[in-house]
Amino acid sequence: MARGPRYRVAYRRRREAKTNYRIRRIMAPSGRTRFVVRASNKHIIVQLITSKIVGDVVHTQANSSELQKYGWLGGNKNTSAAYLLGLLAGRKALSLGIDAAILDLGLAPPTKGAKIFAAVKGALDAGLEIPCDRDIIPELGRIEGQSISKYAASFEDKSEFERVFSGYLKRGLNPQDLPGHFKTVKVGIMEASV
């Protein structure tokens, strides 16, 4: 541990790996709405936040547990769920009159094809304007769950298949049917009033 009179202890939220204050100092005074995507151990949360002097104001949010209302049987933390959450949050934001936002990555590295950018793609498809390079967004097949479907089809041992995909099977979804199920839920979100 560092010691001495010149050592300065980092802010608590930086020590806990929750806030990058160098980037927050740039985003907060801009007054623009931030599109925030955060992943916990079991869920993904998408929020639209504006920074004020008194604190951050959350305009709207979408949690992966909300997808069950639209019939989602897939995982709560995969790329498909992230896209659907972005779509849902984008529709909620548009209903509140928010039509543009900037992406807040937090401490997550900007990795090509990451779930964060799947959520951004969902918000873009909903009609929300978020400046983002299109090359970093995951491919459509990965967003729809085709990679999971192909992986599920490659299993020859039934017991191994049931062990790996036990969560999907428990919820009543064959993982090979994920792309079709994804499209059905997407249409349900687009047609629903938010």
C-alpha cells in the first residue's frame, strides 16, 4: 500500500470501480442526456440520465426483468436481451420527448461487439440518436441469437445439452428456436404502448 505525505486516496466510487471521474467531469456539465448501460450478475440495466447540480436525474430505465412482460424466455444478460432493452429504453425515451443522448460506458472497455453496443443498436432502431461508430456494433446474427442456436445444434450428447442449456429449457425455450423467439418479442415491444 502506498504511504507518505504525498499519497492521495482515490475517491470511494473509483476505488470500488464504479465511476470514472475523468470522463464524468466531461459528461456531467455538458447538460446532455446520457444513455447508461450497466450489467449486474444477473441483469442488464439501461437508463437515460441527465446530470444536475443536485444530483443525477433518471428520466427512464429498462431492466432485463421487464422483458418477461413481453414474453421473453431467453437469458437476462445476453446480447439479445441487451438489444431488446435498448429498444425498450429508446421507445420509453421517445415517449418522454427525449430524442438524443450520448453513450456513457462507465468503466467498461469499448470492445467491438460488446453487449453495451447491442443496447445502443436497439436504441438506434427505436429512433433515439446516439453518436456511435457502426463498426463496433455486433452483427445482426449475433444480436438475434443465431450463434447460440448454432452452438445448441452442435451438441450430440443429450445430457450435456440439457446441462449447458438448463436455464433455457427450464423457462420453456429450446435454444435452437431463439432467433424466431427474439423476432417475436421484438415485434411485441415495437407494437406495445410504453
